[in-house]
Amino acid sequence: MAIEMISFAQIATAVTPKGAVLYGLTASGVVYEYNYSREVWIPLPMRALPENGSQANVIGLRGPGGRNAE
């Protein structure tokens, strides 16, 4: 099995009840999460909200300067 090499444009950390999580974003927009037990980066499937997404149950994000991201 060949090892695929990826490079990230940005790496972010998050704190969860289960501990720290690492996320990586590639230049092409693919998001990966680091799996500590397997020591590999796993791609996360991402999808857009439907047009009536304002009714969806979404966790709010804070942008730079404390502004809410919509």
C-alpha cells in the first residue's frame, strides 16, 4: 500500500470533551481530521446546507473579532 502525501494550507485545533482534535484544510478545500490512534489523516465528507438551511440544526461559529459566521 502506497502512502499518499498531502499538504495543508491551514491546520486548526479544537477542544472536545474527548480531548484535542486536529483539522487540516488543503488548498483544494478538502478537510481532514487527524486520527491519533491510527496516526493518519482521514478526509471528512462535507456538504452544503439546503436552501432552507436556516431551519436546520447547525452549530454557530464565531468569525474573527467575535462576529458570528452565517
